[in-house]
Amino acid sequence: MSRGGRDKDRSEPERRCIATGVSGPTAPLVRFVVGPEGDVFPDVAEKAPGRGMWVSADHAAIDLAVKKNLFSRSAKAPVKAPADLSDRVEALLTRRLQDALALARKAGLAHMGFDTVHRRLKSAPVAALIEASDGSEAQRAKLRPMAGEAPVISCLSREELGLAFRRDNVIHAALDAGGVTKTVLREASRLNGLRGHEAVSID
């Protein structure tokens, strides 16, 4: 999503990151809750009961919240946050993105392979272009201009994409609009943030 220059959609709920102090829509944030034993855990599905604490989907922000005991300050009670919390969040978000991509594949919204994606991009706009983080830069350079304003998801490796698409590896893919695609973009936006990639627009 755009973090600057975009008018706020007042229909979106806004939350404040306890690490950076920045308020905004929940899409680029991760929700945390306190369990019965006083342990902080990531509620990446945003469904767990209890008062949520929100942190930007960024390793540095989550690590700062742990180091400075910001979860205890926000909860107004002593709580325990593991030192590897940001790594746990990354693993959870990776799995959620892979699961969402798998649903897109089953729904017929995903197109895989360089030639297939190339043909798809020539025929009509797509909802998102997907490229493996360890894929060929030369091939990326050929496909990206064809994608126009479509968001680019580049936070998964070829093996991680392969797991989502039931292949040994996947380097290039494209998504059509509809169905689970918006979920894919939301999950990709959070994982892109944690892995230091460009933000993904979900407008």
C-alpha cells in the first residue's frame, strides 16, 4: 500500500504502531495479543480475543518493541515477549502468503511460468505480478514494464513460491483480480515489509 501521497480511506480502521508511533490502516501492521500466561504472541489472523497491540510489519520495529518492553507499556502490565518474536512473525506471514497463493491457484486466478505470464500480460491488465526474490533480473526487467501499475510481489524465493504452487520452484507468476487476490496482496504487503521489499499496493 502507499505509505505516502495517498488519501486516507476513512472506511479503514486505523491503529497506532507502539514502536514507531505512526497511525494508519491496519494492512501494514501486525496485531499482537497477550496470552493467559502473560506471553505476547502474534495474532496474524487478527481474530484472537483480547486487546490488540499493533506494530509495523518490520523487523526493526518489532525488535524495538521487544527490547524497550513496549508491549508491557501498551498492555499496562508485565508481559513476556521472546527475543526472536520478529522471526516468528516472518515465518507465520510466509505461511499465510503461501496459503493464500495456493487458494488463488486452486481458483484459477494464478498464471505460472515466464512464457505464460508474458502472454497473460500482453492480453490484459493483471492484479499482481509475482517474481521470485532469487529469480533472473533480466527476465524481471522484461516483465515488469508490461505489468504497468500492477503491484509486484517479490518477497518469496523460488522454493517458497514452489511450495505455494505445488512445484519444485516457481520464478514468475501473475494473478487475476477477484476472489482471494486481495488477501494475497494484504499478506504480501506485510511480508514485503518484514523482508525489506517495496510496499505492495492493495488499493
